[in-house]
Amino acid sequence: MKSKISDQLKEKYEAINQDVEDYLEGLLHSKPINYWDYIQTDALLNLQIQRTVFPDEMVFIMYHQINELLFKMILVEIEQVAKSDALTTELFTNKLMRISRYFDMLTSSFSIMKDGMDVDQYNKFRTTLTPASGFQSAQYRKIEFASTELINLIDKRFRDSIDRKSSYQNAFEHLYWQAAGKDYKTGKKSYTLTVFEEKYKDEFLRFAQFYSTNNLYSKFKSLPQEDRENPELVKAMRHFDYTVNINWVMAHYNTANHYLNIGGKTADATGGSEWVKYMHPKYQKRIFFPSLWTKQEIEEWGTNI
């Protein structure tokens, strides 16, 4: 066995014109790996910087950091589908169900926020977050770009009239989440949206260009008809769509409602958005894979929850 491993190592490094002896010598001086070094525990646990003295702010910070880590896991899975040259229904289904499980975790975890923070503490420390907003999660926007064709992310008010061959720049200006910080009558954008675009817009445009033909929906439609009719794959596609655009969104909406709808009066979001119409699925009807739903299902999207 030892000789086989040494031979394999030699082949590996010769393939990149490297001397295996140099690498083996390096092992003589290297230290064994520890859990805390591999996971970077110290660095990870020092990323929580509070802006106030309220203990529950720490819950808020860590919860959102965990979300971002899960978003990264989701993007890793989607990328494997996008870059697969031999995509099978088995692989596709497997990746979709992995992603759905991540979103199941995200959905159920909202109870940590909804039931795990003191309302009075939240409504005090949240004022220090202004003008930051959850819609500024760049990774979540990338998940949307990587999941479906751009037309399905256009604000519902413009979805039927916009030119489907519109430039990425024009399409970007009509994405549904722009409504969270843009007055379409005047074109004026909120500070929250403006700084978000300044940081990420160019990156988003490059990302969206790659995923214009490599998103999950396009990859699905490129499969042979027999594969597109595979019941397990179709089930996984629908499950993912509903999990993300109904279950997870509503869990987020209900949590926001718990903290921002006090005594029947709805408070503004920290970014100043009309969060009710921005978040609730019945208004925007965000659907990643519309051809996999019936006309009635689309019409009733987000209304029976």
C-alpha cells in the first residue's frame, strides 16, 4: 500500500512538473492540524462586533452571519450544477435537495430571531443599524441570479412589458428588489440602495451574465425532454422553488411582522423600504421555474398561506 501511495504522489507532482521530494520534505517540518486551526475558530468568534450594549444584539449579529455562511454553501452547490459538462437528473436532483435542506434550515431557524430576542431590546438596537438593510445581502441576490432567468426577477409591474432581450443594465434597474429603495416615478434611489449598488453592481452584472445561460432553470430546460419529465427532478425543482420563494420568505416576513408591527402600527425597515410589499410573495410572485407550475398555482402564489 505504501509503495502505491508513493507512486501516486510521484505521478501527481510530476504531472505539474514538481519534485515530490520537496513536498515530502516539507511534511517533516509541518505541524499536525488541530480542529481550531482548521475551522479558524478564534477568527470566527471574533467577528461579532456590537454597536450597542443590548445583549440580544449579539443574537441578531450571529444569526445573520450564520445565514451568510449557509448562502455560501448554497452558491457552492449551484455552481457545481452550472459548470457541469455531464449533468444527469440524479446529480441535478441531489444538488437541488441539498440546497432545499439548507433553506429548510434557514426557514426553521427564524424562530431563533422571532422567539429568541427581546422585542424592546430589538427596537432599541435596530435604530443603530440604519440605513443597513437585509436586502443588501449580496450572496442572496447571487442565489437568485443563479437560480432563474433574469426575466423572472423583474418587478412584477414591468415583467410583461420589458424587452426580454433588454441589456443587463436595463434589466438590473427593474429587478424586483429595486422597489425596496427606488421611486420609479422620479427614479430617485435611497441611500441604502445607492451604496449597495456602488459596492456590488459591477460584480452583479458580471455574475448575472455568466448565469444568464447557466442558471438552474436554463440548465433544466437544456436537458433532453425525457430528463425534463423525470418525476424526481421535477419534484425537486418545485420543492426548491416553493421552499425559497414561499416558506423561507414567509418565515422572514412573519419575523419582521413580529418586531415591526406593534399595536397595529407598521414600523419602517431600517433601510426605509416598504417591507410588507417587498417581502410578501403574493405581491411580487417570484417564481424561479414558472413552467413547472400550473396557471392556477401561479395566480394563487403566496395567497393561501
